[in-house]
Amino acid sequence: MELSIFNDASKDKSMTIIKKWKKKLEGSGILVVIGGHDSPSPRGVGYSKNQAVAQSSGSYLCFLDAVWNRWRLLLSQVCHLGISAPQDDVMMPQRVRLQHEAALRHPKSIIGCQVTREPPNSTERYTRWINQLAPDQLLTQVFTSNGPTVIMPTWFCSRAWFAHVGPFDEGGRGVPEDLLFFYEHLRKGGGVVRVDQSLLLYRYHPGAATHSVLETTIWAHRVRFLEEQALPHWATFTIWNAGRQARRLYRSLTAGSQRKVAAFCDVDENKIRKGFYCYEGSQERPKPRIPVLHFRAARPPFVICVKLDLTGGAFEDNLRSLNLQEGRDFLHFS
């Protein structure tokens, strides 16, 4: 058992706490490896995680973020540790055992788990999405704005697979290093598995590092990944929704992907009555005029730009009524 901790120029009293734990843990046979630097400014989340991995020696990697401070904790091999500062995520006692068992069965997968959010009423829709995705949706809903279908603070994988996929991008603040790693993992044929027990107390912090990443940056990565991984399989497709986000998606596509858009579809009679969307910014002449149809008149496959869990079930009922298969006939983008 091994605990690898990396200090990314933290200026608080965490080291004092960790040194106390180091003595206690090593007295129980758990090796504690502490690294870091004291530069004037931090090097970033991706760099710190890579350093925590590099200085460790275990066969399996279990990530646990000290989300408020500049510390990255990595539990390598098969172990459990129950230390936490007040603002940190907290692992449940059975987390490593259950995720290790899953990793043995799925050696090329990232293993996640369900979470308990703290405070309980923060990000309720996001938390439901984390915990309730069906196993096949862990691979079909990888294009949404929610990011990785198993969230990074729950990740567990073999060192060998991490080395095959990684390392994390070290671009620093403003880089979605977990999303980029996840996309590369999927490109290399990796699986996604979730242990269906709540094994992490997942704290919400408005000031967490993830909020330093601009939405426009994440949007650009998502669109490119959609074009790379999904759209080549479809000769044409329909964008479900004729509103602002759907039009933004259309404008963000390459010219080749734009030409595949057969229609927008919606339930809003005003949008449908207009009959088409004209992309004024297009360099093509004549400018593209994309039909706007009622969803029942549109043809799959669909790229869906409707937010889930917001319409009292009305959208989900409409989608279900078409008897389509997710991944083959539609993908969620919002």
C-alpha cells in the first residue's frame, strides 16, 4: 500500500497535517511518498497528477483530489486511506477494494463510482446524471457538456493502462486535462465502468480548478470529438432543437459536417412556422437554408441539443416515443 502526495506550491498548513499522518501510516506499513515544489506559482492540475503518478510505484492508481488546495493525492496499489481536510473529497472505506475488483475484470477501463454530493442540494441534475447513467450510456453520452461519464475524482485504473493513454496535459490553468485524457482513453479503445455504490463524498466548490476552464474551450474540444468519433458514421443527420445552442453547434461544425445537416427539428411552432434556418455567416453562395421540422417529421440520426431533466419529462417522453436506439439513432450533445 502506498500514498503518493504532490504539493503544487501550496502555502497553507497541509504539510504539517500530512507529516503527522505519514508517521501514523508508515507505522501501519503504508508507504507515504511526498513530492512537490515551492515555486511562486503552481504548475497546474495536470502536472501535479503526473508527478504524483511518476513518484509512486503501485500497479493500480486511485485518484483523490484535495479540491480546495493545491494538493493531488494518488493511492497506488490496493489500499484505503481515510484522511481528509474539511474541504476535500472523502473516500468511503470500501472504495479501493471494489474498484480494484472491477479493474481486474476490466483492465483497459477507467473505473468510476457513484457519488454523494456535498452540499446535498448542489448540482442536483449533474449528480443524478453521474449516478444514473446506464452502463451503455457511459460510452454514448461522452459528448455532453457534463464531461467524462465517470468523473475524474472517482477514477481508478491500472498503471499500465494509464501509461498507454497518458500522461495528463500539462498546459496548466484553463486546460481541461481530465476531459482530454478521457477522450484519448476512448480513442485508444478504453472502456468505462462504474461501481454502482456511492464510494465518494464529492464536494462542490465554486472556486475549484475545474471552473477556471472556459466554456468556449470545452465546447471546441467537444465539437471536434463529435466530428471525429460520431459524425463520420452518418451520411446525414438532424440537429434536434432549432434554438440558440443548436444553431451554435451548426456554426461550429466544419463545412463538410455542415453539409451533412439535413434539418433542425423542434416542438416550437414559431420556429417550425419559419420553415428554415439561414446561416448568414456562411461563405457559400447561395447561403445554406436548413429546414426546421417538427420532430415527428424529422429523420434520424439525431444530434440532440436539448438539456436533459429540465422539461418535467416532456422531452424524454417525445424521444422515447420514437423507439430509437441511443448511440445508433441519436446522441446527446447538450
